[in-house]
Amino acid sequence: MIAIVADGLGVSFWKCGKLLYEGFKRLGYKSVYLLNAHTSLIPKTYRCILIGDTIFSIKWGWHERHRTDKCIFWTDTPLSLDEVKHFTKTVSEDWCIAVTSYYQEKIFRNAGFKVSAIIPRPIDTYTSEKVLGIKSTWKERFGRYIVTVGGDQTIIPSRKPRKGLEMFDRLAEYVKAKHGLNAIAVSNWAYFRHVHRIPLGSLKEEDLLTLIRDAELFIWPSRCEGFGVPPLEAMAVGQVVVCSNAPFNNHVVGIKFDYSTEELAYMPEINRFYPAFDYTFEQLREATDYALSLSSDEREEIREKAREIASYYRPDLIAQLLMEV
């Protein structure tokens, strides 16, 4: 019996759980269950894979509630781990800890956790392969556009919003004036002035991936991530990604610009800090201009490499890695 226990309130965590469930099914496992970590109780005899934010998984007691005889603590976080350092011994003894990236391994080890494996999040490569040949009407609706995907704090935004969506809004104004491009964000962020916003989670996967595929560029302005799935989804459909070279973006293939500073930024809505890998608008703007100037051959070279890398994040491959742990 395999229980995938995911944060049902987190869009990305629940999506990851559904993809992992499909991965196990494609491998031939029959007794697999996808459960909401907020409401579920599971027998101790199950194999449990816990998916969620590390800080909140511990704060809410999931490391105790969902512990079974064979269990993997497969969480990540963009937040500072300082507040849970006194739990490291307990979690390390009771759980097999798998992190999602080399960057997460570093911060987990520095916080005192015993890390057993590095296993990235899956992406929906099955749908991305299907949509490569599907026609859409996004360009008819929006013309030529750049796009981003991501949700952030909306009630009391940070002075430095973690997802960098205020930078995307500035970029939208710039590319409209300089290149005649529109800008689309699939997001919950309510403070855009120059961006057409599509509510986060409102699109079917096929529609989301064709939206990304048909853009001129995928812009990833985030200042910090636990993992960061959207740029991989863009890579899977052959889109050119523009992002910083912060360590959490090591898995991204695209046009990268240098981040300039690293500091702890306060997020008032959740009363916590995150390590912000910050950059200037000029750095983002110059990288975008460069990416838009690429020749067809240069773009195709990046697209091919990106699609190849993204293929390694298939749900069945990720499920197999977790079973080996």
C-alpha cells in the first residue's frame, strides 16, 4: 500500500501528488492512494510519501501524524529553516528525508537534517508531449505575448515579493512599449497594472501548456523557490525561459542573468522570512531583450536542449526513484 499524502490546499503540492499517483499507476502499482494531508489518517503499515512545505509540515505536526513504518519526508520550502532546527533530530530519525534539488540539500544539511536522497518534482510530460502538435487560439486572443506562472502573497505583499511579480509587471510595460508585446500571468497576484491575469488553477493542463508554448518567452522572475516547476513545464513544450542564475534555478535551461544580492526578506502575510536572491530590473530587461533578439537557429538549439532535460522529470521516473529510496 502506497499513500501519497499531499498538502491539498497547495496548488503545486496537490498537482505534484496527482502526477506522482499517475506515475506509480504507469509503473503497474495497484494499491496507491492520493490523500489530503490536512484531513487523512493512514495505517502504520502503509508506505507514506509526504509532499508539502517543510516548515508548515512540521509546524502542523504532519511529521508525527503521518509517520509510518516506511516513510519519505519529500518536502521543500523557499522559507528559512531556522525556526524548525530543533526538530531536525526527530525528523531525521523517524523519516527518510528526500529533498528536491541540490540547493535544497545544502540548506537542509546546514539546518541539521540528515538527507538521504535528491529527487526532483515531476512535471506532466505526458500532456506536454501531446500539446506539441495541438493548435490553440491564444495568439488570436492576445497577439504576441510573454508569459509567467506563479502565485504569491496577496493580502499583505512583501517589500520584495518572493515571486518577483512586480518585476514582471514592470517588464510588461517595457515590452509593450519597446517590442509591441502583451504580457500574461497565470497568477493569484492582484496588483498587476500592465498584465492580463488568468486566475491560478483555472486552466486545464492542456490549455496552460499551450499558453506557455505559444508565447514569445517564458519569464521566471522568482527570487526564491523550494523547487520551481513552471520553468520546467515551459522547457517541456520547447519554450525559451528567462530567469536569474540563483542556485534554485540550477535545473533550468534558458537565458539567465546574474542575481545581485542575497538577503533575508520578510513576508508579513505569513510572518516568516525567505532568502531573497535579488536582482535589478535592468538585469531582467537586458536578458529579455537578448532573448527576443535570438535567431531562429539559436532559439531552436535552446528549445531542443530544454525539451531533453525536461524529459527526465517524467512522473513514472520520479515514482521509480522514490520506490528505490
